[in-house]
Amino acid sequence: MTVQQGKIGIQTENIFPIIKKFLYSDHEIFLRELVSNAVDATQKLKTLASMGKVKDELGDLTIHVEIDKKKRTLTVRDRGIGMTADEVDKYINQIAFSSAEEFVKKFKTKTEAEKNAIIGHFGLGFYSAFMVSEKVEIRTKTYKKGGSTKAVRWECDGSPEYVMEETDKKDRGTEVILTIDKENSDFLEEYRINELLNKYCKFLPVPIQFGMETIHEPIEGEKDKDGNQKTKEVQKPKIINNPDPLWKKAPSDATEEEYKAFYKELYPYTFEEPLFQIHLNVDYPFNLTGILYFPKLKKDYELQRNKIQLYSNQVFVTDSVEGIVPEFLTLLHGVIDSPDIPLNVSRSYLQSDKNVKKISNYITRKVADKLTEIFKNDRKGFEEKWDDIKIFIEYGMISEPKFYEKAEKFVLLKNTEGKYFTFDEYKKQIEKTQENKDKKLVYLYATNEDEQYSYIRNAKERGYDVLIMNGVLDPHFINTLEQKLTDVVFARVDSNTIDKLIVKEDEAPSKLDDKQKEALKKAFERNIDTKQFEVNFENLSETDIPVTIIQNEFMRRMKDMEAIGGSPMMGMGGLPDTYSLVVNTNHKLVNKIVDVEDEQKQDQLIEQLYDLARLSKNLLKGKELDEFVKRSINMVD
């Protein structure tokens, strides 16, 4: 062919500035696009060869990525299907049959979030090369077939003009040579390209070579004085990807050792092994493969998000999978691969896509089925993992009604003695002892066994059971359960006196009359912080403590949710710490205070009881704590 000069098939010259500056939000995507094209060309060749349509010996199909800093070039070279001159004209010059004029028109009317969704439609992956280049050259030669197989060279400097001519390329395949512009010099650095290949191409199905690596090869027949095999350093081409990742295997063919090794491959800087994994493998009504791992989570679980990697035909898309994976499962680790999820899409597009919704529902069901299986087959092992997996299960039950329905059968409640119960088991456990006079079961719970020790002890002395609800999501989880379990009410063990939490019968009579109570109330209010504490009298038993501090269950729940960012009072200046100071009218010490005529001595006794109550709630600190200690010593002395 003669040298062909012309303009790319567009009606406007605005296309290249748009490609260069606005096509993708992140310029680094160009490398993913070019390597993906090389993989496609290689896969097409293999398919044709399997059909007997390729006469060539396939040979080594490794894709090479190379940097030449002196020439300022970055090259992606494959030995795939290649192109003829007609194909270059068709697929490159005509921009994959799409009208660039239409593209520009539509592109300008779209929001930033919608722009990426257009790209795949217009077939502009190759043109992403112009975002970082001052010149792009293609050298290509197709496989042996009928018609011309002469090599073709195409070159363009980012304007609509191009040059296309025959060249002397001997090998089959395509080279894309980018002359990197000065603004993007970082793409000539080995570390940067290595980083991008690791990010986007780590599991592409064709071997990709970039640079060299040093390995230690054994020297045949040679050992050192200790009998150890001698080795020598050898340079070899560095293959940066794993073309056959574990998720491509059938679940029945994968071993536990392989799952653990693959987890290390995904997260090389993670030292803890996952609890267990779920292998996804479905081909109808959509295609989806992947492996999701349940990690051991720490308290700062928010930092653990964005650990699921999304792939489309082994090409990395994103690690921000909201909208594809149900929100509660974004805390999991692992990979999902689906060709039904397009590469270049906005989050709003994903959330409205029918296939994506089906995938999300499928993943939820698979996770629920896996947890059900573990619970049924290994209850003991499930209980041992409970403290690590409860956050996933509670989060799912709070946010996903369909998951709640399945999880009801395996969610566990744990009591202060370390015993585990399902919902049904726990109802049977307490139905004879913890039913109040309104015929509702009262689930007593503690959030801190040390701080609430005396309240737990008091409840147990009454024959009641106390649950441990100390998880970060438990305040929300309790609210969800009260909405679902209509015959149940939750009460923190220190939110009132035990006889008020589980009201069995009418209140016991008081040893004090109304006049004595009024005088006693004035005496207490004289000695306490009335802004933070409200004095209340209760007719408890003589064995109950004389003065105790409680916090209203509703207000305390609001405070708990405020602490984790979920209180409806957020933005209103926060909730004050207010408490009720409950005085037991039947305790002999309280009755003694009433009989004391010396006001100073009466105040001293009240201060002591008040401080003891605050001390039990960890509310006595600083100067007040010091004064309490001194007063206690004086009283003992």
C-alpha cells in the first residue's frame, strides 16, 4: 500500500481535547484499556485457532509492557490477532462505527457521574492513550489468512490527521507505542507502571511481562559445607499477573490451603487468616464468579471497607462496590468477577441496573446459605466465631429485610456466662422467669460487665439472666429486634432498679410517710448536682442498696447511637448526661438519715451515699473523688 494520509472519521475537531482532558476522571486508566485490548486480541486468536482457522503456530502469547525513558516511550506489545490496513481504517479511524460528533454532543450534556457510562458505547478505549501522549503509533500484522497480511503502521499526534503505511514488522500481533507528554512523565517510571499493572491487570487471563526479576536457581550437583543446595542469582522476565486466579476454579476443586494462599495473594500485608470464605459461581440468569472472605474485624471496622475488588472478565474495575454488593457485605474481603457489569459505569448507573440488582440479591442469599450451613453442621465452631462475625450478621439484619428472614434461624444471643442461644432457645430459657405483668418478655442486657457488675449481680440474685450486648452496632440492633419481636422489650440492666425493669406485682409499702420523703428530698437536693441528677424514691427491699444511679433507657440509647453517629438528635448540640438518683425508702441507712437532727451530720451521710453511687457508675473523678477519699478515711477513723 502507498502512504495514506487523512483525517479520522469525525465531523468536529473537538474530540481530542475532550479525550485528553475529560474522557476519564483518572488518566491512569489508559494502561488498563491498552492492556485489555491486547488481551482481547490474544483471546480472539486462541478462539480462532481452536476452530482451526489460524495456520500460524501460536507460540508464546505473553503480552509485553516496556518503557524507554530516553525515547520517552511506553509500549504495549501482543502476539494476538493483529489487524489489516482495512481493519485499522475501520476500527481506529472510524472510532468503532460511532459518530464522534454525536459523542461530543452527548458528552457535553452529561454530568460528571454519567460520562464514564458513555465511553463503552462509543468504543473509545484505545483513544484513552491520547490522554497521556503527544504521539501514538500502532504497528500491527494479522495472522495468516486469505487476503493481505502485510504489516501496517499508523501514527497520530492527537490531531484528527493521521498517517498510515506499510511497514516491515515480521511478527504477528500489535504494538501500541505511546510517546509520553511532559505533563505525564510519571508514566515513564518503572514503579508507577508496576503499580498500575498490579492494580488493573493482576488477574488478566494472558501472561503480562514487565521488567526483570532476580531469582535464586539451584546449581545442579553443588552443595555447601552444611549440605545445603547451592544457588545462583539469575535474571528472568517478570510476569506480573496470575492468569488463572482461584475464583475461576469450580468450588469443588479448590482446597482450604488454596483459599488461604489466595487471600494472601490479594492482601499480602494482612497477617490474620480469614474466618471462612464463600465461593460464588453462577452462570444463569447472569454470569458471576468470585470468592468472598469473612475477615476478623477490629473495633475500627469502618477502616476495613473497600476490600472487595470488582472485575469484569478478570479486568479490574473498582474496589468501591456499593450498589453491587449489599451494604452490610462491603465489610467482607475478596473478589467478584462478572462480565455483566460493564467496565465504564457510574455508581448511579449501577444502582439502577437490573442485572446488578439480581447480583446483589444473589450474593445476599449465598452468604445467608453459607452461614446457615456452618450453623447447622458445626454449631460449636459457629459459636467460637460468633464474636468475629456478629457485626456482619447484625448489620445485615438491620439493613436487609430478606437477610433478616434467613438470619433469624442462626443469629445468636450471648449471656454473661458465655452461653449462646438462638431467638427460640432464649425465649424458652426465660419465659417462666422474665415475663412482666404486661405479658412481655424482658431481655436484660449489659454493655460493660465490669462497670455494670453490681447491677448484673443484683439481677442474677433475683434469678434473672443477663445478655451481653457490647458490639458497636448493638444499639441499632436492639431497636431492630424490638420492632420485629413484638412480645419482647430490651432493658439495660442499669437503666432502672431491677423491680422496675421486670415489674411482677404492685410496689411494696414504704417505711417513710410523705412528710418524711419531702424533707429527705430537700436534704438530698441540697447536696447533689440537681442539673445532672433528679431525686426519686422507690420502695425496694431492705437488702437492696440504699442509693443507686440509673439512666433512662430511651435517653441512654440515644446517647449510645449518638456516639456511633446514628442518633436522631445529631445536629442539635448533642444530648445531656442526665441521671436519676434512686433512694431506697426501705433501707435502714436511709431511715437513719431521716432521724438525724444535726443537719451537718445529715449532709455528710448523704454526700457519702451520693458519692458511693457515683463511684459505682464511674462518675466520681478529680477533686470530688479526692474529697470522697478524705471523707471516707475520716469516717472510718
